[in-house]
Amino acid sequence: TVAAVAVDRQLAAVFGCSDAVKPEAAEVIRRLQSDLGIQVMLVTGDNASSAALIGRELLIPPENILSEVLPQQKADVIAGLKAGPTAAEQRMQRSPISAGVPRASSSSS
């Protein structure tokens, strides 16, 4: 996240901040993937570039990263993954890192 501060309409400072990944996280994910054969996914509300950076740091494959997911959509993502490989594969094909999860339509049928 980047924040800028202006004083008298002049840029005075620019700050950048981010959440830190816990030191043990990469090792835990590596073990889940290699030792236990568990497919790890990253589902986040962060933008695509932030999600990709964290995913690389944690050794999560790009195809297992969903970004820009709204809080209410995260439950739908989990439900889709629980529904089985077919539903999960379809969601992943629609929604790799940069695409996020498709937004819900506001029209009713």
C-alpha cells in the first residue's frame, strides 16, 4: 500500500507499507505441498501484483493464487474448491492471479 502526504498542496512524503510474511510460513507451505501432497491456495483481497509477490515468496504456484477477492466472495471460493476438482479447475481457469474472482452480477433473473 502506498500513501502520499501533502502539505500546502505540495507532496511532502510518500510511504509504503505491507504485511510481513511470517518467517516459518514458506517452510510450512513447502512441507504441506511436498511431504503431504496438499495443494495450497492463496485467496486474498490484495491486488494481483501483491498477491503474486507473496505467492512467489511462499512458493505457491501462480495458478493457485486468486487476488482481488472480496470478503463475501471468499466463502464462494471455498465452497467451489470443496465441490471438487472440476469446480476448482473451472474457477482457476477463469481467475488466475490478475483476474481475481468474477464480481457478482447485480441483476436478478
